Amino acid sequence: MDSWAAQQLPTLPSVAIDLGGLDEASYARLDGLGLEKRLVLRLVQDGFAVVAASAQADIHLAVTSTS
């Protein structure tokens, strides 16, 4: 791809996924590892850069439990 074409592509925001707000029971009930894997896969397939929760992401997706 030439540089002009690359410059014409939209830049999607980076996304961080944080499941650290879930207690152990909620994490197990939601299959936390499986959920995170599916989220990462879908976001990457859609062109997002998925980064560590500690990174300065454009979007920070935090999942918490309130029970």
C-alpha cells in the first residue's frame, strides 16, 4: 500500500479491556478468560488496536460487578 492510501485510511481508537473489577465468583460465572479472548478477537477483527489495561488507551472498557 502506498503512503497516500495509508494516509486515507481512518485511524481507529485503541481499546483496553479491564476485568479487574470483577470478584472471583463473577469472573468465574462470566468465564472471564473466555470473555476477554472473545472481546480481543472481535475488536482486532474490526481493526481496533487492543492494548494492556495499564496503557493510555483511547477507550478503556472496564467490567465490574456490583453484587
